[in-house]
Amino acid sequence: MATWQDFEQQAPDLAPAVRARFEAARHHVLATLRPDGAPRVSGTEVRFIGADLTLGSMYGAVKARDLRRDRRFALHSNPADATMADGDAKLAGRALEITDEVELTAYESELPTAPPGPFHAFRLELDQAVLTTVEEGVLVIRSWRPGEPVTTVRRD
């Protein structure tokens, strides 16, 4: 597992492009696992706070309950339009719930507006980042895993 900061340090050419995809739109798609192991997709927002990529949730929401039970997630950026001009980003890893009151207060202070009530906050640790782009009519897939170099696959 790696923090967002680890990703930035290990893949300095890829991380900014992936970050740009998540900052380009407000809403993204989060995949979690239901109690029976089946996938569940939910809309979500993510934020870069300090060295971390985070996500918040209304208190007791099913996605939060899923992540508390099984920390595995996949996150797909909003692709914006059909051209994929700026790429399509995907992340996978584990979500760690922030439970320390000092950390929660710091997290909340970074939000543009305070949550209307109780909430869950998670720090996302990564085990994969992928950016898919179309370059001169060729599909280009750049992939990273912690401790490994970025790989690039081109498909005609």
C-alpha cells in the first residue's frame, strides 16, 4: 500500500495527470464490496488534503459501512466527455477510516463547508493507479503499483 504522497514520489510524471482527472470533476464512481462479496458502485467526491487522497461519506451510508467492513475499493474518475482528451483515471487500494478526533477536526477544517451532521472520513491508500488516454488514435494505458516503475501499454 502507498499513500498519495508515495505515488507522487514514485511516479512523478503520472501522478499529476491522475490527480488532474480527479480534480476536473466533482463526482466520481466508487466501487466497494457488499457483505456477500458482490460489487456495489456509488457516487462519491474525493479531496486531496495534505499528502493524502481522502473521501467522506454521510454517517451510516452503505458505502461507508462497506469500507468499514472490507477496506478494498476501486475509484473511477469522471471521464468528462466521450473524447477522453484528458484521460480516464482509475485507482484501487484500501480505505482507512479516520477516527482520531484531532485528524477528523483537521480533515473537516479543509472542507469548503462543514458537513451538515455526523460523517465518515477515509484516507485512501493505493495499490494501483491507471491512466488511459488516446494519443494519435492509439489507446495508451499507463499503470503504476507501489515500488514498481510505471508501465505503458499501447493498443492500436
